Amino acid sequence: IILWNHRFEYDKNPQDFLYVLRLLKSKNIPFHLILLGQKGESKTKIQQVFEQEFAKEIVFSGWVKDKRKYYQLLKSSDIVVSSAIHEFFGASIVEAIYAGCHPLLPYRLSYPEILSVGDGSDFFYLDKQDFFEKLRSLLRFGGAKRNVLKDRVAKYSWQSLIEKYDD
């Protein structure tokens, strides 16, 4: 199950994700989707495209108010992706990694710094073709690295930060 837990807005670049999903589908590579992150009743045009083109693959799509349900959906996902062109921190990515998802992220912005994983070849891609190749590989061979980064992002949990904030 591939997780998209971002807004469907320009800065999150859902167009690149759509491109990769279309390639996967054209190659008959099976996958499922959980699409989270669009708050409110109205859906963006690109979100509607996702829901129409991948109706059979979608396990869940929408906004989740209940935090418990949100974390259940994160935990039921295997791979979290981002194609953002603008990101300061990536809280939704950190949450998904902490829930056990294998990240597949652009090798730019804040992601390499947040994860501190050297070259991060298993977690980062360079362009859309690399995104496709690495996602295809993860889908074919599974998430052998599942939870390997949980300890790296645990430092961002409230339990880890509360004393620093209190200070």
C-alpha cells in the first residue's frame, strides 16, 4: 500500500506522483493507495483525477479528523512517498516513517537532513524516472527495510521534545 499523506496542491507536486502511478499501471504492476491530506468538502481537480483513474487501487481517500483512525491508516501503509517541490520539514513524512512506512522521497529539500542516512539510496530518488524505478522495486520486492528509520525520527516525537520546549 502506497501512502500519500499530503495536500493535493502545487507545492506538493502531485503531478509527478500521478506520472509514476500511471507508469506503474501501464506496466501492470499491482499496488494499492491510501490518499490522505485534503481537508474540507471540496476536492482539487488533481485529487479527482487520482480518484477516477485509480478507483480500483484506492483503499481510502479523504480527510481523517480522528487521530486514531489517521494513525491506523498510516500503520496499514507500506511505502510513504513525497514529490514535493517545496518543504520545510515534512511532518507527515516523519509521522508515516514512525508508523512503519518505508519512505521514498526526492533527494532535495529537508528530507536528507531530517533522516541523516548518508547517500540514502534506498530512501531517495533523483528524478521522475528514478522515482518510478525505486517504487517499482519496492512494490516487487517488498519493504525489507520496514521500520529501519523509526528510531531516526523518534527524536521528533513530543515525548522526546517536551523537555526542550519546557526549557
